[in-house]
Amino acid sequence: MKKLILLGFIATLVLTGCNSTGNGELVGVQKREKWFEPEPYGMVKIPMGSFVVGPSDEDITFSMNSQSKTISVDAFWMDETEITNNEYRQFVQWVIDSITRRKLGDDLPDEFLIQEDEFGNPIDPPLLNWNTRINTRDQDVAAVLEEMYIPENERFFRRKELDTRKLIYEYQDIDYQEASKEKRTFDRSIKNSDGSVTFYEDAPRSSDRSKFIKTYRINIYPDTLAWISDFTYSYNDPMAKMYFWHPGFDDYPVVGVTWEQAKAFCVWRTMYHNNYLQREKGGAFVQNYRLPTEYEWEYAARGGRNLSMYPWGSPYTRDDKGCFLANFKPLRGNYVDDGFLKPSPVGSFDPNDFGLYDMAGNVAEWTNSAYDENAYNFTHDLNPNYEYNALPDEPAVMKRKVIRGGSWKDISYYLQAGTRTYEYQDSAKSYIGFRCVRSTMGIEK
């Protein structure tokens, strides 16, 4: 009898609780504090807007891969400079630490794994303990870490070096494009006059959603030898040896990264940032970093100057004092006339009207968009984008990704905001880098 009374009391509370607010009016499920989006470090907010995408001058290469078209894009945040060597090394160091701790957790679980929660309950599978310091002088730890170095028979002058071939970053991603192509159906039921229920189903239910979850394993160390392979019969050995790791190049744009590596960096940056929010702020608001679409990139590069050729608004590559406005290949190959022989430190030239640096020259930049000569004809005019996630065994033509902005080794034509070209997603070049964007959740008026 007591149990029945208790159950009735609980049911009364539930029913009363569900109807005790709003006087029966629609007031929403919960009252939440007004949310304001914090300004992400090192990023600039690009306002929503419309512009004319396409060439702003004659097509001197006769590529015929773009046409003038008015499009509209949402607001978004964009890195004010290209990702630097120093910033990319944070990613590399995190992967090294992660792989190291995983190996130590396998061999020394008592020290490097969290196997019980705060109440003494077992955690299965156990978690890596990121707070445990790695003492490389400990013999057991040193024995495990030996696997991270180049084998003795491959060492140059017996020098102990990290084996960068083992720096694999594994992550999962959802292919929303493919998932959206499947028809989603829902069961419907109608209660008949005699009390029976008839069920209707439009079509077979969607297949298992796990088929759209892809797992990627990417070697994330830049191809430092791109400096040599890109320029046959040219002495760039010092750049191959020093550009990525030497402190003198900390503020230079990272190069030698493939499109796949740039995308992996964005996934890691998303995870790294959101883990902090969850740990320190107790928030579950997911903020995704990604590569910009080619349309977002062009809109940002123009800086609000709709029909101008270059991000600075002028049809010329020099200012009124005769100084070049970007790092590129001026004149007939006088590389140093703009002040730099190869890449320059990020932010060496004035920003455009949105506050973005190096949207023309220095290094070209990967975008998220797949390359198709006719993309402007079939993409939508609202937040347009053309994506295709090519597999490793697919033809090379399917692996083309749009790059924008031109580089230190390109003539001025490739610096124009409307010029588009491509490179293959699995290739690394000494003149291609990238920057990230993040969609904004703030209210725009």
C-alpha cells in the first residue's frame, strides 16, 4: 500500500511539474541565459553579405573556369593570418604526446592510465592520464619511447631523431553530403473508429548511419622536402632542413602540408578547443573549425570591395610610393623587389578592409571546395559550396581542391581575388598553406 501511495505521489509531481509553468502558455522548455559569442583568439569576424564572385579582369590564361555571379554568404570568423609554423607545431607536439602516452599506457598502465573513477568504480576502457609527467630518464619509460625514434640502421651519423613517419592522427568525420542523399522516412499511424490502429510506412527506413561515419588516419608532419622537389635544379636544401623547426621561422606560414593534413588540423583544433570549454566552462556548445569554402575565401579577400581586382582595392600592385603591396613574383622574376625572396613572416603587409593579412601573395591557401571548371554554373547562390571527398584509389581528377590567393613564386594574376586554380588533395607544396574559419552563431542584423 505504501508503494502505491509513493508511486501516485511521484506521478502527481511529474504531471504537476509538466504543467506548472507558463499558465498553460507556450513558453519554451527551459529558461536559459542570453548567449554571447566570445571573440576567438587571432580571428576576425567577416560579416554576412552578398557580392559578385568571379573574374575582375581579363582571363589571361584562358582557363574559363569562372563566371560572374551574385552570391550571398553567412557571417563567419576567419584567421587574420595564415597558420604559422609555430601554431602547426602545437598540433605536431600534441600528436607526439598523444602517441607517447598511448604507448606508455599499454606498457605502464598503473602510471599512465586512469582505471577507476572518483568513486572507485572501474573505467572500461581506461582513459589516458594527461596529467602524469613523462620522465624520459626513467629506464622503463625510455625503453617504451625508443619505438618513437628512427631505427639505428637508418640514422645519419648515429643521430637520434624522432621518426616522423609514425606521427599518425586518427579521427572520425561524418559525410553529411552522402547522408543527405538517403530518403528519411517515418512511421505513421491512424486510429480507426473500431479502436484498431493502422500503421503506414512510406518506404524502407534509412540504412545504418554508421556507414556515413568515416575514419581517417593522416600522417601530419609537413613534407619538408617539398622545397627541393618543387624546384628542380635549385638549391633549397637549407629551407628543407630549417624552415619548419628553426625558431627563426616561427612566424612564417606553414607549408608542405596537404589538403588532408590541413583538414586534420581543423579537426584537432575543434577537439582541442571544445575539450577546454567542456573542462573549464562546463559547456557543451560545439564550435567547429574548418577550411573556408572558396566562396567564403573570395568574399573575405575582397574585404567589402566588390569588384576590385586585389584585396587592397587598387588595380595596381604598387602603392603611391612605388612599393609592392604583397609578396609575389614581380616584374620579370625580380623576387626580392617586394622585400622578400621566399615566404615572408605573416602580417608583413597591410591588411585588407576586413583586417585580414596576406589574402594575396605570400603562400596560396587551401579551401574546402573541390575543383570543377563548371562549379559556378551548378552551385547554389546561397552559401554555395561544392564538396567531394575523394578516396585514395580514385582518379587524380577527383582529388582536385581549390587553392586561392597566389604565392611568393606566382605572378600578379594569381593574386587577384577572383582567380581560382587547384592542386591535388594528397600533394604538398612549398608555396601552399592554409587558414581556418569558424561559423558564427551570433545574431546578425
